[in-house]
Amino acid sequence: MIRPPAPRCSRRGLIGFPVGSGGRGTCGRLILSALCAAIFSGCSPPSSAPPPDAKPLTGRQIFLAKCVVCHLADGKGVPNLYPSLTSSPRLSGPPEKLVRIMLLGLKGPQIRNGTTFNGMMPSWRFDLTDSQIADVLNDVIARWSPGTRALPLDLVTAMRRQTASEKLFPTPEEVDGK
Ligand code: HEC
């Protein structure tokens, strides 16, 4: 036998909801129980709702989302199309050049491992925040140039300001000449 909920609840529930005798009464009480349960369970979201995604993406997650399509998950790239990051001399070179390439992109021939690459590296200045650029580059550096120091976030912030009026897609010579 289903018992009516707590007195306070059923009194409230009964207002404007006359419950007759017999079967109708049981039915009314059932509805009231459900109503009261709904009222007193509060307004919490359904338990199946995913928690708000407050965690920022890690450098590795950014790499997997943005870079693997060309440089591949192992960073080795595609011969003649996308250069290998694992053997790029830029990882241990001046960090400003790496940041500049990320912010402005890169276009034009350069030789890597005896092969000329003449593709187009996208600019990430409109897609990634300063900390995302720092994090993804530091993930790349940590994996494939382990002796090299991580680059600081404020370098990216400063370079973003410094390169704001520069044209996108400099050539490798232009990057190296800076
Ligand atoms: C659409 C393809 C594409 C995507 C996506 C891409 N790259 Fe590139 N990347 C290139 C190409 C092509 C070059 C070489 C351009 C050239 O030599 O003219 C390059 C060059 C580079 C270089 C310089 C390598 C060197 O030795 O000079 C770095 C560093 C780099 N990419 C990092 C990244 C990172 C980090 C991401 C993800 C945020 C990324 N790339 C996403 C195509 C891509």
C-alpha cells in the first residue's frame, strides 16, 4: 500500500485538489505524491547532465585537435608536404621564431631532412589564446626537444602585440631574418 507523503506535503498538495474516496482517492494520492516529490526535490538539474567543462585543454589535447591533421600524431609529418616536428631545428632555436610561426603562419620553400617543403602552415592567432599557443608549443618542445627550456606565456603575449600589424604567412627567410 502506498502511503501518502509527509503531512505537510499532503496538506499543501490537497489544496485545490479534492481527493475522493475509493479508487479515485488512491489515484489522487499517487498524483499528489509525485507532485510533492517534484516540489520538494528542488530545482537541481537532472543528474545525467554533464558537469560544466571548466578545465582548460592541455597542450597535448590542443596538438591532437589542431596539429595532427598535418604533422601527424607522432609529429613526423608527411614527406614533401608537412615537415617533421620531431627533427625540426626550430624547436631548440630561438623561441621567438616558433611563436612567430604560430601567430603568423609560414609559407615558402625550406629544406628539412634533405627535402624541400613548400606548403602553408596556418596562422593560429585567431584560433588559439596566448596560453594555448604556449601550451601546445611546450608540449611539442618537451616531447621532441627534451633538453630545451619551456617558453614562457608572456613571450607569446608580447609577440602577439609585436606582430599585430605584420602580414600573415611570412616566408622562412623572413622569419629567420627577424
Ligand atoms: C594545414 C596543415 C598544418 C597544420 C594544421 C599545422 N601545420 Fe605546422 N606546418 C605546416 C607546413 C606546411 C609547414 C611548413 C611550411 C613551410 O615550410 O613553408 C609547417 C611548419 C611548422 C613549424 C615549423 C617547422 C620548421 O622546421 O620550420 C612548426 C613549429 C609547426 N608547423 C607547428 C605546428 C603546430 C604546433 C600546429 C598545431 C597548432 C601546426 N603546426 C599545425 C602545416 C600545418
